[in-house]
Amino acid sequence: MKLFVAGLSYKTAPVELREKLAIHPSRLRCHGCRLKLGANLAEVVLLSTCNRVEVYGVTPKVNGNVHHLFQHLSTGSVDFAPHLYLKEGAEAVQHLFSVVSGLDSMVVGETEITGQVKQAYLAAQEAKLTGRVTNRLFQTALAAAKEIRTQTNIGRGATSVGSVAVELAERIFDHDLSARTVMIIGAGKMGEACVRHLAKKGARSVLVSNRSYDRALNLATEFGGRAVCFDDCLQAMAEADIVVSSTGSPQTILHRADVASVMSARRNRPLFLIDIAVPRDIDADVDQLDNVYLYNVDHLEAIMRENVRMREQEFTRCQAILSERTAALMAKLRPAPEKTCEAAVQSQPGWALETAAACPGQ
């Protein structure tokens, strides 16, 4: 049996393509089951974040043309093939280690991805989609991420999409948010991260809007802000200088006509919109309105590149740690050279995972 990872990420596909494959966390188990049956996989873990959609699988034979895997996840007829990557064996192991540690993220060293990988793994485990190989793989990967956090400074500075969104807001207003009103749409983890960072930066006023008003109220109260009913979102937006949207909605929630009405109410004062949701919350056409400035997750890449440059030395240290962990895991997955396994070891000495699956008693 062979381990592989196939997927696309912000490095290979723009946000308008990634959002067509985005899967809500509550649907990971359902889509994982569909994928396991439809693609004949022995084990599978499905990972979907704003920056990547990846399939980690164990199968008797890896088909180089992995486009069919993503046809099981998409209802449309989009050709994802030019944007997909495929890694096998040790290369797949090291890729996951880099992903879960935040080294492959747009914001190098971000911490949110570790929780997202853990959530994806637990969803697959609860649905009985994992097995010997993926269980050991993901448990080791999460342990490696913890080691990276404690032994290096890779996470110093802006380490999440939410914190970088706030950093962008500071740049827009010359590093002074004390006289600005900021509105957060979506009180999930990223929305909460934004509020926390904004509070540290001294934003004058924070408005929090969410479909669950209680959730918005709790978050706003914690940081001295004001909760806004979701139905009153547009009216309240007229007060804001910066709007950060991060809902989990599968559809656009702010259209050009909505923002045009907001601009009319605010007498065309400049409005900065930062859309960090995938699928996107805000229609791209709003950027054509006068004095409206829209940024999405891909627009944050310039800030990410700066973070990469500042952390190059730590990045090298992290890579060395992960290379050691990859080699150690591959050695553990290689069964002891008993008589029943000698032929497999001799014929494919570098393919430890295939040999391990062939000898389940080890």
C-alpha cells in the first residue's frame, strides 16, 4: 500500500479556484467517506482550509492522474488538473509536517493550521477513514508541530491570517488605529483573532456582527466593542473605516449593490474591505466602486513574503528538525526484516509505507 498527498494550494491556484473545492468542517466526514469509496482508498484524511485542499490517502496503486479525486469533491466541471500536485512516500510525509507546522503557509509560522489539521484528522478518525499508516502519520505530524513551536521562533510576529489582516489595516492608516472604527463580520476563530489583535493595537471602536447574535455579543463585550445584529450589518457598516469579513458562508454575503448603498450612507468616505474568507464573502466587483478598496487572502501575500524573509534563519532550523522527524517516521513504518517481508524490502527498499501495509502484524 502506498501513501500519497494530492491537492492544490495558494501556491498553485488562485482563490477563485480554491473556493470551488472548499469544504466546511462539518462536511469533512461526509466528503471523506465519498472519496474513500469513490476512489478506492484504504485510508483517507481530507484537509480543507482557506489556502489549501488536500487529500492524504493510502492506496494499492497511486494513479499519476489525480484529477479524478477532486471530481468527487466538486459538483462543477472545472479542470483542476493544471493546479494539482502529487507527492508520495517520504515526500508526502515531509509535506504534511511542513503544512502542520505552518512552514508551507502563506503566513509562515502561523498557528491556526495546526488546529485545522487536527480537526481534519479527528473527523476522519471518527468516521473510521484512517488506519495504521495515517494514524501514525498525523499523530507524529502534530507532535512535530509542537516541537517546532517550542524549539524555534518561527511563530514570532504576525502568525495568522487574522493578525496579518490587522497589520494591513495598520498600514492603510499609517500604523494608527486609535481614531478608527473597525467592523468584524463573522465571530469565528479568525474573527476572534482579528478582534484580539485590534484591541492590542488600540482601535477606537470595534463592531462585531455574526449570524449568532449571542456569539457576537460575547466577543464584543470581552473587548469593549459593540455587537451588531447580522440583519443590521449594512447599516452599521456606514460607521466603519475598515471591515474584516471572515464568515463560513458558502455564498457571497456582500454584493456590489449592498456596498454602494453603504457608500451613499457614509457620503462616499473611503472604505477598506479585507475579505479573509474562502469561499469569499465579498463580491470582487465592489472594488470598482469609488473610494472602496478591497483586499482578499491573496492580496496579503506581500506581507507574507516579508515574514518569510525575516524568518529565513528559523525556517532553515525548522526544516532540519522536520527532515529528522520524517526519516524517523519512515524507519518506524518500515517493518522488521522478517522472512515474510524480505522480498518486499529487497524489491522496494525505499518504500517503507508500502512494506508496512503489506505486513500489518508489525
